[in-house]
Amino acid sequence: MNAPLTIALDAMGGDFGPSVVVPAALDFLSKRRDVALILVGNEEAIREQLKDAQHDERVTIRHASQAVAMDELPSKALRNKKDSSMRVAIDLVKEGVAQACVSAGNTGALMATARFVLKTLPGVDRPAIITAVPSQHGSTHLLDLGANVDCSAIHLFQFAVMGSELITAVEGLAAPKVGLLNIGEEEIKGNEQVKQAHELLSTCDLNYVGYVEGDDIYLGDVDVVVMDGFVGNVALKTSEGVAKLLGRFLSRSFKQSWLTRISGLAALPILNRFRRTFDPRRYNGASLLGLRGIVIKSHGGADRIAFENAIRIAEKEIHCNVPERIAQQVAIHLDDGRKRAAG
């Protein structure tokens, strides 16, 4: 019998730490028989959460004496928190003890630590953060979402290669449609980096569909949308705000009078379907692409359902050998680029 694959969980990360991570881990294991989880963090705090729960030998604890605060400077965490739950969890991936790491901790510290410990894949200049958002045709994957505020054309090109291969690996799409976010679809629109990235993508063998605008993220026929981290982070946070506003507006509207309450009851099946479709917990778990290992970033405010989904994404990426596949595709496209330059 093959040994189960292993995922390291940063039990101290996020707004809630072990009170969310431990129950989420147990929920996940109740549905999987071939996975083991390592809970990394303060052993006493973790055992407190485990004491009344049923679990087996697939749950182990790795004690870490430190934790990275959500507002801690990445440089400080990297320099002074070598025994943090975040660092130890990533070290376990580096050592081959675990095949992936999941953390709801400080995003900047997670990226800095993962990049320092695991290093980037050959040919990848910068890792990128990618996640899915609901869209008209199912979901759209966005990258970068904040790891790289300033990007060159080649960085955007690499993001496109990595994002496309991730979708091919985990969703089985042979040729995902890749779009480059811009302020218009016309050739003259955009800054120089975007225009140069467009030229690079137009001559490669990705299924590049050209420029897309903000509304195409949700309404267009595209699988991957590429942008720099500044724009990506703003787009994601704006989307989250609009979704929350819609939910609150609908709730207030249906509570205005007895007539609107009755209308709300009649519309309840539709509202529940809408809520499930746009439930952010279903999309929790952003991948740090371009590293020599799998690292998944959970939202800091994730509950047990959301964090469990992040673990599920890590499991899927392990089964799909995502880093190896991305490394192969980056090498192919770099070689093609050299040939085009030489020709």
C-alpha cells in the first residue's frame, strides 16, 4: 500500500488559528483516506482543539515556538521567525516530508518565506498568486493578485504560461483561453508593459484571445486573466466588496416590510442558489505559482469550510504535479522565444 500524500498546515496563521485550522483538517480527513496532515504550530494550542475530536494517526503535530502576526513585516518575519509555524510548514515541503503547505497567514510573509525557502522554478523570475472567481461560464482564474506590484512584459508573459498550465493540469482543459487585462480591446490601449506582453503572447502557442476588460472577468468567455499584482489585488478586493454589498442590500430589501418578507420567502430557493454560487468559501485557496513546491494561501478570515477548500486545492495540485508541469511549459516557451529571437 502506498504511503498517503502529506500536507503541512500552518495551524497558527490567519485571524482564528487552531480554532479554524484544526476542525477544517478533521473535516477534510473525514472525506479522504489517502491523505495525512501535519498540524504545525503551538502544540498545546493544537491539542486543546483536538482533545474532544475523533482523529487517527493521519493527524500529527509538529511544534513551532513562533507565529507570524498578520500585520508583521515580511522582512522581519523572514529574519526573526525561523521557528514560526509558517516557516516550519514550508520547511517540511522543502525537506520532502510534506508535498504541499497551506497557510492563512500574512500574505507578504508567506510569499517571501516560500520564495526564500523553496526558490523559484528554472526560468521563472517571480512567483505569482492565482485564484478562481465565479463567472458566467463557471469560473475565471486571475493572476497576479498582489505578489508583484510592478511587472515587466516578460513577467506578464510568464504569468500567462503558468496560469494556463495550472488550468490544464487541474481542470483538464487542453487549451485554456488566456486574456490580458487592459482598459480597452483596441491595439493602441494600455501601458507599454501591457502592449509588449501582448506582442509576446500573440506569437506564442498559448490559446491567447487578446485584450480583455474588467467586465470580461465575470461575463467574458475566458479562463485565465493576466495582470500585474497591483491591478489584480484591487480587482479582487473590489469584487469581494461588491459581492458583500449585494448580499447586504438584498437582505435589507427583503426585511423592509411584511410584503417584502413574504416575497423573500417565495424567492428563497433562488436566493439560496445565488448564495451558494457566489459563496467566497467555495473559491478560497490561492496558489503561489512558480515555486519549487506547492503553497496555498487561504484567506486570513476563512472559516472551517473555506479552509477545508484550501486544503482540497493543495491535494489536487499534488495529484496533478503542478510545479513539474509548469517547469516543463516554462522551459518550452523559453526555448521557443530563443528560437524566434534567433530567427
